[in-house]
Amino acid sequence: MTIDWKRWREIVTASRKIVLVSHIRPDCDALGSELGMAALLRAFGKHVRIVNGQATPPNLQFIDPDNEILALGSDIEAGALADVELFMILDTSARAQLGPMGPVLAETQAKKIIVDHHESSDDLGAEEFRRTSAEATGILVMEAATALGIALTPEMARPLFAALATDTGWFRFPSVTDATYRAASALVAAGAVPHEIYAQLYEQESPGRVRLRGVVLSRIEVELGGRLAHTYILKEDYPTTGALPSDTEDLVNHALEIQGTEFAVIMIEQPTGGFKISFRSRCAVACNEVAAEFQGGGHRAAAGAFVKGPFETVQPLVLDHVRRSLQAAGLQPQK
């Protein structure tokens, strides 16, 4: 799938005031893509703001040292966006993932475009610039810089390297190609410092997150001869461990580290109720197809959804569907 960057440039050129938006529970690809895009658009002479439906998680605040990412309702009100000419939605095409920004985008008369690499999408009334083969939305931002004739700067390179590195599992996922390493090399040449970014991401653990990880590990159960591993977090685990809801990021990957595991699930109860479900796969079963059963989406190897209800209802509902999907793909229990 090829992106029409010429058309994208035409839209950007015709717009003076631009707001960048991404999904709630933002990760490094969302935040890094926004910051990288904001820097290159400003270099192109545009007035740019970043407004998300939720605040940046504390563990990822390092990516935004100047605090330019605003949260709707706390840092800025919807009325302040009335003069926006272009909304650019990055790293999501799902209405539910926009959170409080969803109604703003639904009601605006401004032009809307999407720059994304996810397969699943909703009709947001936006023109789409999507390539699902891209390892990260950060890669698409690099292509956008080329389309505008803007050279990468350290201000762009640092958040874009964080976006690329995290969405490829620090270059471990099957999506990684020789082109991925060339892109990473270009970002390092432009000023990204990998060891500093890694240290900020993975060597700044709070005691609460470490204790929460222990809870998650202690609850892991394996089924289907070890091919399925699942665990969960309840909202009372946060005060018990001293962790924050944002400390749940990437914990599902621990279930996938077990030898023989081909599909992993974590169910995370949200402070306001219901469960965020994260799926990970390294088999024929596509996570985004499993997530679609619950109106979620994402990638083949990683996807998510939100399911309302108490744990006693949500756990069997989700796991029964996962079991059926694995069994339909021929992943029967080992004898």
C-alpha cells in the first residue's frame, strides 16, 4: 500500500493552524509521532498544537521535556480549538481510542486526515494516509518529512527513534527489515541517542511498577499445552502495590516470554470500570481478528480491545473466544 504523499503535502500546505491528535493510553509511537510531526510542520511554517484525550503517562513524560502535549479538559478546552483548519490524527483510526477528543473531531467543520499503520479503522470522516506494512507510525512521519523537504533535526529524531524502537519491540518483532535499521541509523545520525532513550524507557522503574509486575507474573496461567498464557490486573492492585494505571504498559509481553507460548492475553481493569484487553501472538491467529470480536483492533501480532463488565464475566468471555480461535487454527492441547 503506497501513501500519496503529494496529496498529503497539498493538504498540509493549504492549512495554517493544525492540531495533532492520537489515542488515549498513548504509547511511545503515538507520542513520538506527534512530537516529530509537530517539529517538522513548524519547520514548514505551520502553527501546530498537540491535543490528546488523556495526559501523557508519567513514565513516558521524558519524551516531551517541554510539556507541549496538551490534555483536553485539563490543559485546554474544546472551545480553544474552534479556529483549527486541519486535524491530523496519528497512530489510530479507531473512534473509541480518541476518548474525549472523539466528540470534538465528530463536530468540527475543519479538514481531518489520518496518518496511521494499523489495519482496523472506523469512518472518522477523514482522508486516510495509511500503510499497514509500516513498522510504526514514526516511520510514516519520517516519510512526511521527506515529502515536505524537511531535514531531520535532533528535536524530531529523539521522539521518532523512541516511536520506532518501542513499536518494533526494540527491533525484535517480525516487522523489522533492513529498511528499519536504515531508518534507525538515519535517526541516530540526526541526533537520537539510543542508550539514553533505552535508559529512560526501561531503567527508570518505580517500586510500584516492579511490585505490580510481580502480581502479574504470579497470576499467569497456561493452557492448550502451554500455547496460551493469560493473566490479569484488578483495580485494587494499584493501591496495594503503589503502581499507577500507566504502569501496565507492556506487561502482557511477560506472558509471551514463556517457552512454548504462542498467544498471550492480559486483562486490565480500568479505574472507571471495564477491562482493557491486550492480545499478543506469534502464531497463525491474528490478534486484530480476535480483538475485532470485541470491537477492538490493532495489528496481527499485537492488538487490544475494551470489554465492559465485572471480571467474573469478562474473563471467561474473552478466554473462551481466544480458545476457540486457537483451536480453529489447529492449536489443540498437546497430548
